[in-house]
Amino acid sequence: MQDQTPRLEIRNLRRSFEGRAVVDDVSLKIMPGQVTCLLGPSGCGKSTTLRMIAGVEMQDSGTIHVDGNLICDTVFRVPPERREIGLMFQDFALFPHLSVADNVGYGLKGNKASKRTRVVELLERVDLGRFIDGYPHQLSGGEQQRVALARALAPRPRIMLMDEPFSGLDNRLRDGIRDETLSILKEEDTAVLLVTHEPDEAMRMADEIALMRDGRIVQQGAPYNVYTRPIDRAAVSFFSDANVVHADVSGALAHTPFGRFLAPGVPDGTAVDIVFRPQHVRIDFDRAGKGPLPTAADGTPARAVVERARFMGNESLVEFRMDHDNTTIKATVPNVFMPSAGTVMWLTIRRDKCFVFSAGKGEIS
């Protein structure tokens, strides 16, 4: 039977500063070879959580376990250098006076020959073997990042903690280096905890996303599930632009200009938010048949006036002013679609792509 012991497990971690809870009852399990992204806005407690796991910050309560063994609580503490945990940060922190080989081999134990063998192996894997005797200032930012990766992997850590490690890279390099890093970490069977505030990075790299807000993990699961089954309105908005239509419930239905939406179990008179993403808005020129007719799944067409349209590269973003309440609705359209401001159009939204939340509470109705 396959071992189901998590490589890393944190239980009920808490940390406060000056009476304010920065990390509040955070628990996570990460299996060998699994990449988990701790995703959230700046200041939500992501980096503090990472520092507690690394051992450079002490928790107020809670425990940290590696391969089922306790490494830290509020009394017992394994020193950071003995935790077999690798660290990668936005700042590569290479030693400028050391060669590439010496940077990668820094901290390795063993004789000179065995250390050199490990350094050569890793530099070849990150395609930097030719720079083995060079120095950091001779490398590009992307090459320095790969040296930092090789250095972090050199001691064969069981766990890799990564705090915004790619945010300092040029966009053209970022995707390739992220994919390369992920491939190497998977091959090493390393458990990875990646901290990021970028949803695209989390979706690209993670096996599991832990969405963090105000010191707590509010939702956790596979990227597809977190994106398509958001826990609340804020979770929708964190991953993409979100449109919101306000409505009141009557007879287990939320009544809107786009038709009626099911709200089972919600008391009459309850205010709800209908939330949907711009890509799920359907545009028709008018109701007279110049555009395709809406289907039953699209609900009722609602009249809107174009405020502005912008071409974004792969798609166009169109902003509308709705007739019924003067709110703004955003719609994305593939390729080039640039209607003039003031153009009247009719919008429908896909019912199966809408989320119904209790207004002010954020709970799915």
C-alpha cells in the first residue's frame, strides 16, 4: 500500500503581532511530489506562514510535521538548518564573490569530489553547465534564478518553500523558467509550498491551491475546483474580473433583468448577488434578430449601451452601462470586437456559469 503520510503537515498555526492575528488557525497537508500554492493578496499572512515552516519565525501555537515527525511546536523546535527544507525567494541572494559552482555547492556536505559531482549534475539539469566557473554578475536574471534553484536543490531537501520566486523575472522568461523549475521539483519528488499573489501562476503550477485571506485559508482544492466553485464573491473576484447583479429572493427565485435564478432554501426578501465573469456574457446587437437568439439557458436579454471597448491582444473587453440600474457590466469577446460608444446592445448571461451568494455574507445560497 502506498504511504499516505504527508511530507509536510501544519496544524492550526497561529501568529500575532501587536495583538493582530497575522496567521490564524492555518492547517495544510502536502504530499511528496505535490505542489501547493498559498495564494492571496499582499499582507494576508502567506510569507509569515512560510517563515514559520522554515523555522525563522516562531508560531504562537500550532505544530509543524515532516514525514509524520514533529519538528516544531511551542516547546520543541528543530533548528532551521536541520529541517531539510529548501528555500527560494524573489531575491536570488547569490554570493557575488563566489563562482557559480561554489554558490550551488554552498552548504553541501561530503568530500570535494562528491560535492563537485552533485554541482555538475544540477547545473547540467538547468542547462548552465557552461557557466560552472563563472560568476553571478556574468549571468542574466533568468540564469541567476536557475542557479538559485540548483543551489536550493543541491542538499536534496524533502520540502521546498518558494516565496514569489519568479516575480522579478521578465514576462518572456517567466513561463519557461516556472515550467522548468516545476519539472525538476517533480522529478526530485519534492513537496513544494509556493507563495504567490498571482492567480495565473497558481493555476499554472499548483496541484492544489489554498486561497488565503486575512490570515486564514478560506478555500482549498484543485485549481479547477477553486476557480469553478468559489466559496464567495471575493474568491470569484480574486481570479478574474467579476460582474455583480443585485436581486431579492421571492419564492426561492432571485429576480433580475436577466431572468430568474434558482435560490433554493433562501428566505423570501433575502438580498443576493448574482456573480458572473466577463467571458460568460453573451452579446446580441438587438432583439430584432440581427444577432443570434438567446437560448433558454441564457435567460432574458437585458438592454445595455456600450461605454467603451478595448482590444487586449487575444480578446476584446467591452464595458456596458445597463439600462435597468445604470451599473457597469464587462464582457470579453475573442479577437477584435470594437463597437462604438453609445451603441445599443442586448446582453444575456449563461445561467450555468453564474454564482448566487447571499449579499454581505459571501456564502453560496
